[in-house]
Amino acid sequence: MRRATHLLAGVLALAAAAAARADALDSLQAFVAEVKTGRAAFTQTVTSPDGAKQRRSSGSFEFSRPDRFRFVYAKPYEQTIVGDGQKVWLYDPDLNQVTVRSFGAAVGATPAALLAGNALERDFALKALPDRDGLQWAEAVPRAKDGSFQSLQIGFRGTALAAIEIVDAFGQRSRLDFARVEPNPALAPERFRFDPPPGADVLAQ
């Protein structure tokens, strides 16, 4: 009887783990399929490959599918990144400089593509990960081998987006923690257009 009880407990534990993994992937796929616009505040922590150095920044994020997004970094330095579906604009007000790149070259298999794109399974190989930090996690590995990211991990609290962890090609880790997440808000199209400020240097790449 004791052996049967232990076996039953083991089966139940495996079933619970499998259900959690399914939930993480289900949440990610539902997020891409059902959340057409979104906005949130974020805190970003970047950690060096050896773990010795960290730097933090914060700001706000908005997106509108397909392929439109807006990151506004407020602290410690201001910076605005806008993807309009054709180009990606990066504005540094301290330098009064704008860098512009084609959308495909700038985004590729990046967190912006994951959050604002539609072709999730085309661009990423997906798998579930064990729960940690009170979140359910799924991993998205870019299918393109020449990208700037090794992997992206997406954390959900229930069905709500909570965090993204990124490992770049050099082993540097970056984590974005989201707060005040609003799914499907009404966002004006003008939020995803960018006009360089008068006098700004515009550098095309």
C-alpha cells in the first residue's frame, strides 16, 4: 500500500508539472493570439556574463500588432525606440541624435518581435520551463542562428505577462519586469510614428 501511495504521489506530481508546462506555453500562445495591443511599465536589469556588474533602467512600453512598438526609457537616461512596421527609430535626446534602421534588420528574433509580432512559431522554437520566482516560464529560442540573442524566456503570472529574460550572443543577461500591464488598450496610431526633432542628427544604418 505504501509503495502504491508513493507511486500515485509521483504520478500526480508529474501530471501537475506537465500541466504547469502546458499552461506556460498556452499563456504565451494566447498572449500572441489574443492581445493585439498592450502597454506596461518596466524595470530592466542587465547583468554582465560573469554576474559581477549590473545596471538598471526603467520606462514604459507599448505595442500594437503587427510590428508596431514604442519603448521609452526614462531613468537613468532618456531614450525612445519606435518601430513603425517599416523602420525602427532610436532617439537619444542627450546627443540629439536619431538612428534609423530597416525594421527587419533591427528587430529580427528579438523581444520586440516576440511582443509585437505575429509569427511566433515561425521565428522561435518554443518549450516550457520549470516554474520559478512565482512565475510560469516558457522559452523561445530564435530559429535564425546568426541573431544577436541566444534565448528569450517569458514569465507569466497566471495569464498575465510578468517578465522577459534575454541572453544575448555574448552571454549578457537582461531581465525586464513588467508592472501595470494593460491588455488591449486603445492606442492611437500616432504613438507608433516618429518624426525626428528639428536639428537632430539622423544616422541611417
